[in-house]
Amino acid sequence: MADVSDLDVRALTELTPDQAAGVRAIADAATAADGVAPVSESGLLALARAESGVRHYLGYAAGGLHGYAQADRAGDGASVEIVVDPAHRAAGLGDALWRAVDQRHPGARVWAHGDLPAARAFAQREGMVRVRELHKMARPLGPQDLEAASTTLPSGFTARSFRPGEDDAAWLETNAAAFADHPEQGQMTLADLHGRMAQPWFDPEGFIVVEAEDAPGRVAAFHWTKVHRDPTGTAHPHGEVYVVGVHPAHQGRGLGRPLTALGLAHLAALGLPEVVLYVDGDNTAALRTYTGLGFRSIMVDVMYSGAVHPAVSG
């Protein structure tokens, strides 16, 4: 356990491969200890490349790298993730990381993934308030989902697989329009898309694109699925409803439910036992839809905001 005088925080706009590997090791240790990943997918992807506005904070204690924070953009209102190695918690490193973030990002908001008891208690002590909830929902996959492979879309629409290199720009346009008010999804860039396409889990067969017959080459709607496989073999693989989006020009046409069913059928055909998804807590329509499809909330990520310190572990 480090002495407070040993704490050192360094702010960077880009990490070396060794520094990025060190951060991933901290995140892995925290996931194993807490049962919840402390850094989001987009946060982990940002470790490997320089991104405009993203700032990394490396926390050193006892001569080693044991803490990390990331702010997703410069200025006010940044979203922040903070993680401390479980073996070096309760030594002030989390607070030191937050102080460094707070100096550069006034008004920052912090994610408490899983909203763990320690995070809730810290937030209450420091006068933090909940400003956003992200629900993780899940349900089993089964034969009924395979039957949905024959689901038909409304008249005038057809479904096919995503074509890398051909659909990129059209998908990006529809994604931006469908999620214009979403703080993360609506901000995705072509580089973000290509970064995800470069990941081992990417499968264009599981990226379903819907076209309107009178607008070929345009993306009317899409259902991007994802498969999670644990390389260690200690956890069962499962599917994810990664993103479902409908262009505003085609909303209200009954595309969402059959499109979701087609994605679930794809995941079920892979033999996966379960599917998960994430949805904002204030999106009552989506929560109602997914609940009607058999999904149940199993975890909640909470974003805290306030004038003092955010909810962080360490």
C-alpha cells in the first residue's frame, strides 16, 4: 500500500504501447476483483490511438503504475472513467487521479460501472447526484429465436449483411441521424467505425443492414450484433444487441421489432445461450420494447456529477 507522499499523476494525450498494456492490466485486475469492467469499450479502444480531446491520466504509487483515468473530451462536461488496481486501493490514488482530472475538466461527470456499493457510498458522502443510468439487460436465447430467422420486414424493405468498404459512409450517416441526441453513439466517427471493424469480434454477417427498395445503397436501419468470447475459457460466450438504429426518415414504419428479431436469430444460430444489451434508463420506449421481448435488467451503470469528488474506487 502506497504512502500519500508517493502518489504521482501524469496527464498525457497519447500512450505508449507499454503504458496502454499497463492500463489494461489494471482494468483486468479490477474486473476480476469487482465482477464489473471499470473501463468501457470505447475507453479501451482509445488506449491504442491518439484521439482528439481524449486525455489519459496515469497514477503512480510505490514506484509503479497502479491507477488510470480517462476524460473523453476537453473542456466542461467530459465523461470520465477511473480505475485503481485493487492491490493499491485505499491509499488516495483514486482521489489524486480525480483532482488531476478536475483541474483540467471542470464539470466532469464520472461513470460508476455497476454502481457498486463503494461507489454509491462515496458519491453520497461527497454530495454527488445521479445524472444518468445505463441498464444492462439480458435474456436467454432459444429455439423461438431461431424461428425468427424467417421474420419479414415491412413492405418495401429488405435486409442484408453489412458490406465493409461499401456501406461505411452510408451507415455513419444513418447512425448519426438515428442517435443525434445520444452522447456517445451519435458522436461516432469513421475512425471509430474502422476501429471496431478491426477488432477480433467484428463479423459483417452479424451486422444487419436494411435498405428501402426505393433507395438502394442507403441504410434505412441496422442491427449490429456482437459476440463476446472469453479467451481464458472461464466464462461462457454470449451475444449482444450492440446497436439497433432506424433513420428518422423511416421511423414509425415498424422496422425496429422485426430487425431486432433478425439479429437475435443470428446470435441463436451461433449456439449462444444468452444475449445482452445496454439501454439508457430514461429511454422508456426502448425499455418497454426490450422488456416485452423478454429482457430483464441485470446491472446498472450510473453517471455521477457534482461539485466535489465523483464516485470512484480507490
